[in-house]
Amino acid sequence: MSATRHLAAFAVAFALVSASGSTALAQKNYDTGATDTEIKIGNIMPYSGAASAYGVIGKTED
């Protein structure tokens, strides 16, 4: 390889390493129930209708 190709290969490798080592700059934008350390998982229970007797299970899990 010529010196120019070595320099170009080094420049590309340096750019890739520099880009992959940076931190994400996205804003922390969470929905309701999510934080940096916790995600609250909801449930789907029948609270009305014919199967509403099973809704008691969902109410006790909260």
C-alpha cells in the first residue's frame, strides 16, 4: 500500500471509532409510567361485562 492509502485507511478507521464512541444526544422523552430506572407494566382485565368477576384479580395487582 502506498502512504496515501495508509493515511486514508487510518482516517476512515479514526472517524468510525470517534463516531461510535460518542454518547447519544437524544432528549429523555418518556411516556407515563417510564423513568430512567423503572418501567411500569400495565394489565388488561375485564372490569365490566360478563367476565367482570375476574377484574378483582387486576385490582389486587395494582
